[in-house]
Amino acid sequence: MSVSFRTPLLLAAVLAALAGARAQEAAEPPLGVNVLEATFKWRPNYVSDDMLIHADKDANNWLHYGKDYQGTRFSALGQITTDNVKKLVPKWNLSFGVNEAQVSQTTVVNGRVYVTSSQNRVFSVDGLTGKMLWKYERSLPSDLGPKLCCDAVNRGVAVYRDMVYMATLDAHVVALNNTTGQVVWEKKLGDYQTGLIYTSMPLAAKGLIIVGSSGGDVGANAGRITALDPATGNVVWETLTRPTRADHPQAKTWANESWKTGGASAWLTGTYDPTTDSILWGVGNPTPDFDASVRKGDNLYSNSTLALDPATGRIKFHFQYTPNDAWDYDGNNEVILVNDEKGRKVWLHGDRNGHLYSIDRTSGKCHWAVPIARVNWVTGFGENCRPIVNPDKVPRYDKVVTDIAPILDGGKEWHPAAYSPRTKLVYVPFIDSSMDIQAKKTEWKKGEWFLSSRVLKANPYTGGVKAFNATTGEQVWSRPQSTPATSGLLATAGKLVFSGDAEGWFSALKDDSGEELWRFNVGSGIHGNPTTFTVDGKQYVAIVYGPGGGSLWPLVYDELFKRNNRGGGMMVFGLAE
């Protein structure tokens, strides 16, 4: 039996009782026990299941990709407010020492900051001073580069118990001791030479570490969502996101056995809904990307959010945003779990197809879909928000189809939205652009890109941040900017929304109007996500900076880098003393 002593007075009383007992050996054992002992194991920054499930009530830490299982990216911290945000100044900066794309964010436990960079590096940093406590650098294969769609990116680590977990570009999951950075275990999940890679933060939920695969644009790899034992890395269950055999119930949604090379990867972090006991996870675009004629049908489960049983990985139900996607619109983007003002349990989802959705998270029923930015690929919606496609905007072999809106980056890219329970608004980083496409017939080849486009042209970009009523979908305000919104968002109890852009401006907006109150240029583009936390009772805001990767952005970097430099890092801000 082990006894934990909660106060010095109690411990002293027990020791006194023991001393008295030794003096009277013939007496009964003290306190009615035969063996009395206490053990202690030093486990700093230990993250329990209780901490994870109640992360929405923990203002000081940032434990999940979306702050909490609800995915709100809302912090109850309110020291930095609309009244004093102009006093926000850089407190420290961490250089990642690499030049590639940076799309990460912090995970914070009791003042200890964990952050990843490109090239699968993990840094543990003192949140007060910026002093690096340890660094993990993974040795990646020299032939990995051609398999990467979107540069050597990583979106962060999960924290659970006394370890941090990173999914790697060479298709492993690595568990590191959170105090020392030493490797506890690593698990190989596949062969990167087939195009299977991992780029996103794992999810810690229900006593499991859950990861989703990237690399669907090479066609062969069926997207996979894999649950691992956190202590050993052993696979507990794995769910594939498209058929892998002809008798699969969804194989009929892929004409001409196109399921064999259909892509549909699961490359963004999902979340867990405790109220329905479901893992909610997004699935990306089918391949070939721009030639839907060779894979007629809905192409399930591409471009969908899946509701999974966390014990087995079984798919309970799904909602598909873009059936038979011909525009690379994906469906991976995050879901935000909200009980709206009508009492409905919904998830909110800003999709790359240009629409914001409200979906019942108990059934998959769609309540509404509203445009985020200019959209012309769809003319309306049918039953359960099924899109009615505009035939004039479907890519063809015989001509270039021009001005398809939105661009493949989306009306909203992967950068996550935020929701404030204070305002009941959902804040969406948006993109306003279009593209020109001509499709071509392409033969699939193992390990090579399977895109099927003869012409792919990006038209001029703009963007910004918009706020929508989370119950009705009504747009409440818009804050446009000259470049797309290329960071995730952060909402706080200080009545602020933080956002970054490709020119390097990190901004604070009023949450009820979008008015910009403060901004700071970090010196390179921002494509990571802002977070906030406390150390020694003081609030800080962090942003990862560096150029972005993927889609068509690298084609427009030359103009941006006339004014910005490469180089990645993390900058942390606090109020001036």
C-alpha cells in the first residue's frame, strides 16, 4: 500500500505515531496498517488524461493542436487586452536554424514550450527566457526530398504523460522524454519511398496517440489514421480512408477501379468529441487531382470529415464536402465543436472549397453552408448541402478553363479558424483568388506525382480575416488585406484575435469588429499558428514564422522575398514592463 502525504503536518503526525509504536513493540500497528510506506517519482510536466479532457478550462497551458478538444483556439487569458495590446513587445526569439517552410505552433506545459521546425527538429524551451533546454534533430534520408509535396514541414508535437510525440517525414512516430529529449521509442508506419509521409501534430486522446498520413498526391497510398499505444508505439488500430479492395462497400464510388490510386490522405490533426465519444478526422482530395472524369463517383471517403469510434477506429458516419473533387479542394481542415445558440451540437468547418459549414456532430446532418470568399465552381446546394457543380468550371482536356474560384489553396487553406464563446463568432482566415486549369490524361507511376494538369495557373491573391455568427452563418465583419491570411488564428478573453500573413505582419484585431489595434513584422512570412500561455503568472503570445510550403505559394515567393528573407523561428511577445 502507498500513502501520499499532502501536508507537512500530516506527515509529522504519522512519523510521531511511528516513533511511539517503535517504543511499544507489543502494541498494535499504528493507524491500523501493517506496512506504511510512501514513494515518489519525479515526473515534471506530466500531462494526465484529466488535463487533456479539461484543457478548455486550463488557461495557462496549450495542450492540444486547437487548444482544447473542442478545437476552439480560444484562451481564457485576459491580461493582454484591447486596452493594452499596443504595449506588446518581443520578449525573446528562437532561431530554428533552417530555411525551409515553417508551419508549426507551440505546445506548452507549465511554462515549458515544445515546438517543431522543418526537417523534423523538436525544441524544448524555457517559456520565460527562451533558453533552449534540449533539442532533437532527426537524421532524414537523403532521397526524401522528391517525395515531399509541401517542403520538409512539421506542425508540432503532442504531449501525454511524460513524453512528447512527433510524426516524421520518413513515416515514423517518435516518442521523446519530455525532460531530456531522449528517444524512448520510435515506430515505423510505412515506406516513405512510396510517398507516404507524416507532417502533422499527433492527437492524444482516450489513452492513445493518433496520427494521420500525408502524401496522397502520389496516388498509391490510401490515407490512414493510426492509433498507437503511447508507452510502446504498438499499433492499436488503423483505419484506411479509401477502399483497398474491390468488395469494399465504398469501392463502387470510384469508377474504373480508380480507388487503387485514389489518394485521399488524412494529413491534418483531428480531434476528439467527449460528448459523442468520437474521433473527428478530415480526409483530403482524391487523385488524379484535376481529372475527375477517370474516377467518376463520389470517391469516398475523400474530402470528408469522418466520425470514428476511438476504441476500434470504426467509421460511424461521415460528411463529404466536395464529391468527385476536380479542383484539389481537400476536406482535411479542422472542425470546431460548438453547442450553438439553438442548442445544437455542431461542428464548424471552413473548407477549401470556399464554404463554411455547420454540421450536426451526432448524425452528420448539414444545417447550412455559406461562402467564405468568392465561389463559382458551385451554383447551389441540394439535399444535406450536397454541392450542385457549375459545369463551366470543371477542368477539361480540350481547353483551359479560366477563373475557377476559389483557387486550389481554397477559400480557406489548412490554417485553422478560431471560435470565441464570448462573442459566439467563428473567425476564419480567408483567401480570395482563382485559378486556370487544363486537365490532361496521365498514367499513374509508382512514387510519382499524379496531378493530371496541363495548365495550372494562379491568379492574383488577396485575403484576410472574416467573422461569422456560429449559429446562423451570417457574416458579421471582414478585415481584408493585400495578401492571403496564411496563419491560423487565436481568440482570447482579452477581446482579441491574433493573425499573421505572408508579408510577416503579426496582428491583433478587436474580436467584435475586426479593427486592427497592433501589428509587428517578424521579418519573414508567417505560416504557423499563434498560441498563448502563462509563465510566472504573466501572459505571453507566441508565433512561428518562416516561409510556407505547398499549393501554389512557392510560385509567388520571388516577389515576397524582395522585401523578406528566409529563415525560420519562433517569436514570443509579452507586455512591456
